[in-house]
Amino acid sequence: MLTAAVCGDVFASPTVDAVLAAIKTVTGPAGCLLIIKNYTGDRLNFGLAAEKARSLYGLKVSAVVAADDTALPDAAHPRGTAGTVFVHRFAGKLAEEGKSLEEILERTAAYERGIISVGASLTTCSLPGVAKDARLDGAEYELGLGIHGEPGAAKLPLEPATAILDRMVAVLVAGAAARSLKLAETEFTLLVNNLGGVPPIEMTFLSGQALHKLGAAGIRVSHVTVGPLMTSLDMNGFSLSLAAHASGSENPLLGQTGAPAW
């Protein structure tokens, strides 16, 4: 999967210098692929660091942007959410196989366009040292909020989990159509991602119901993983992410990796 991850402050982009230091540390003759979530600060700082790495040190650096969120269909720049984990795995596997940077970039960018996600939560998250946002303190939940607690597509009255899943599956079906994914020719890997505060027994229930409802909507899931792969601190919510591959072909995410959470 990843060779390095660069951390900034909580929910903030790392600095240009931090990104550049990571690039210099891990980049060899084969080059470096940056995987960036689609947020302004990340794109700016990683982009500037890549330019410095090329111009000052002669390093081969390319970048792919993860923009899997489908909750806001009219968004000019869809957010990067938990589907980014699929991008890490896909690109990392190609690198492990010795593919060139150019091929990894082209194939990963194409694969990223087949990843769609939507989240829902009963609460926002608690930032250290910051008063908690009270916008979900009532009997409401939010559909389509971001991984940093950004507002979503709608605040709705609390309803059964099965009804919430119905809404989320409808968003994913619309997202598949918007990305020209032909459901009859496609299989999907499903990630049921715990955003931080959902108990395991509830995640198990949500996963089983999600598989049932996706199947009923014509979305064929060949593999599923459940767990806190991309959290938002203590947010009491979850997200569904789907990664497409051609029906009947080998799932490109499969294979060995040392990453303990995969």
C-alpha cells in the first residue's frame, strides 16, 4: 500500500516542507506517486511540494486525486473520502509489481473514476480543544457529510437504520450512473467504513443490510470489508464505498499486503 503518509494538524493539510521531506525520503529512480484527497489545502501543498521535488532535486513525481464522494451530485470538486483507501491499495499493488510510474498513474486515475462513496452520521466529531459542533444535537442525522465533519447533503429526522441505508444506496446508484458505470457489466468491492464511534454489533447489522439493499438495487458486490479504515475521530457514523472492476475479471485489490488494517 503506501510507503509513507504525511500528517498535518488534525483535519489540516501537512505543510509543503513536510510533504517535500517525505518525497525526498522515499523516492528512488522509479519515482513517486502522490495520492491526494480532493481538498484545496491538500492539493495546494502537495502540488507545490511536487513542483519543488522536480525542479530542485530532479525527482520523478506524479499525483492522482481521490474524489469519490457522490453525496453532493452538483459539486464541482467532489471530496475525497473513505474510497481513497482503495486507491492506496490499487496503486500500491501496481508499484509492488514493478510497473512504471507512468503506467501506475494512468491506470490508477482510471480506477479512481470507478469509486463512489456516501456517508451518514448521528453526530459530528470532537476536535481536541474545540467546542463540539451542536448542529446534530437533536433527533436528526446528516446524510453525505465529509470525513472532517463538513456539512452534507441534508439533515434529516432520525429514522431506522434500514431507511438510512435506503437513502445511501439511492445516492450510490445515482453516483454510478453519473460516472457511467454499467451495473450489468460491473462487480464491486464494498467498504463499510466505521467513522469512529459505531459499536461493532451495529456495524455488523449495517453491513448485512447494505449487502442486501445493494443487491436489490442491481449492484453486485464480490468482496466486502468492514471496519474503521478511515475514521473521523469519535464521529458516530459510517460510510459506504464501492470500487468497480469488470464483471468476471480478477479483483485488482486482492493479494497480500503487510498493512494490518487491510
